[in-house]
Amino acid sequence: MPHFGLMNTEDSFKTEEGSLLRARLHIRAGKRRIRQAKISAGIVTLYDALVFAFLHYCMNPVRRSALIIDEGEDLSDDRTAFTVLLRSKVVDDSFDYDAFDRLVEKASNEELADYDCSSMLASFERLMTQLSVMPFDENALPPEDPSTF
């Protein structure tokens, strides 16, 4: 994954800072892969960014206390987290989670060389902005190793 050697992977699951860093590293790498015409790899990398953006948002006790969470909802499930964030008006409905999920599934199974990512990227970036993951200064992130996929 694009965070290899750039961060402590365990931190991405346990700390706000770690999950935010992982989300940002994967946004940078996903967009780079898309620019390099590695469309499917880029989409799957952006999915990882989405998962860790949700985790980052929900990990914060102040933000979490403001969420409308129904009994039994597991925020570690990305679909549930999106539903809760939408219900709680943290994000709006301009991001089509179901369409993105289908796209990730397709990208996981085949190369989508001809897929035009512009609309998906615009929607994804809006979601990341609503979650306060974007914008960010890419120069503040650990430098990428150009030899990585």
C-alpha cells in the first residue's frame, strides 16, 4: 500500500492522527495512480482513504458524541459510518456511496483503463472536504518513493 514505510500502520487503526495521515497518503497515492493510468489501483486506493477518513472522523470523542448513532450500528463498517455521517448531517448526499462501492468492486476485479474519473474524483474530494481530511499540503506528508506501484 502507498503508506509502506511512511507511517506506522498500527497507528492508522488506533489514533486520529494515524488514520488522518493514512487517509491523506492514500488520497495522494490514489490520485497519482489515476494520473498514471493505473485507474483500478487508484480507485481501490481511494477506497482505503475513504475508510480511514471515516475512522478518523468517528474516532474523535467530541465529533462522535454529536453523531446520531442507532443502537447496534457499528461505525467500523464503512457503509454504516457513511449512513450515520449522512443522517447526522456531517456530509451531504452529493457523494453516492453505493455507486462508489460498486465502482470499487468492479475495480477490484478488472482494470478500468477507459473509466473517466473526473466526476467521481470531484464527488470524492467534496466528501473528504466535508470530513476535514482535505484540503491538505502534500508537501507536509512524508515523501513518496517513486518506485512504489
